[in-house]
Amino acid sequence: MTDPVTTIESLVSLDYERPLTLASRQYLDAIREGRILGHRCPSCGRIFTPPKGYCPICTVQTGEADEIELSSTGTLIGFSILNPDSLHQGDDSVVRGTVQLDGSDVTLTGELTDVPPDDAHPGIRLRAVFADLSALEGALGEWGGAGISGWERSGEPDVPADEIARFDTGGAI
């Protein structure tokens, strides 16, 4: 006699479709203009982008009165090098990093388009490379930052390591 079947392993995939909210439409309009919008929660003060129309921490509603424009430049504060394998397609290694936007504690992530793996280090000054949003498909679901296709060097001098250690990233989402 064989044991009864108690579990079955199977791979499950779910696709989500979300309608664009007023906040996400305003965000995408700003991205088309080369600007990054965020919302500051009126309760906890945290800034988040892209705006959702509510604070994901406090669940307090946010709107146009809470809208702020964030800088499209920042400093690389951390990075990973992804080598080609079964999950990361391509022939070359790529660098993905965390960028703290100037003048805020907001961080965004994405691929560093012109930083070779051997040259990646915290402190590199970067600017956002905005995606072509002629087709909205996937615009809010991209890895790292909606509507931002990557980050490139800004041409400014690197930030010294001792300054990066003092960056405050505790209040951003």
C-alpha cells in the first residue's frame, strides 16, 4: 500500500492589473516632463514616490496639498553587481544601485547605465534617465522607480565616504 497524497507542488503565477489613480496619473505626467513627484504624509511626515493617494504606513489619505517635487539627481549609497546567469540575462554584468535623492531622505533603485562594475562605489553623483512613456504598459511596475529607466553619472564630483555615512534614510519609502 502506498502513502496517500497530501501535497502537490506546482508553480503559480498571478498577473495584476491596477487602474491608474489620480495620483499615479499626475506622477506619470510629471515623469513625461522630467520631474519626480512624491507625497509627504500629513501625519507621519514620510515622503514616498510614486504617490499612491495615501500613506502606506499610516493609511492617511494624501492629495495635491501633500505633493512635493523631488530632485532627479542624487548620490549612490549602495549597489549590487549582477552577473549573467539564468535569472539575469545578457552577456555583461550590470550594476544596480540605491540612489538617495538630493534634498530629501527618499531613495530610489535602478540600473546604473554608464557605471562599469569595476568602477562602482558609493558616492557617485547620478541623475535619473527617464523612460519613454508613450506606452503606459508596465510604467508603474518597473524595477526600482516607475518611469525611470536607470541612472547615469551627473558629471558632478563624487561625495566623500564620510559624508555618505551621515546620510539619513530612515524616513523615506
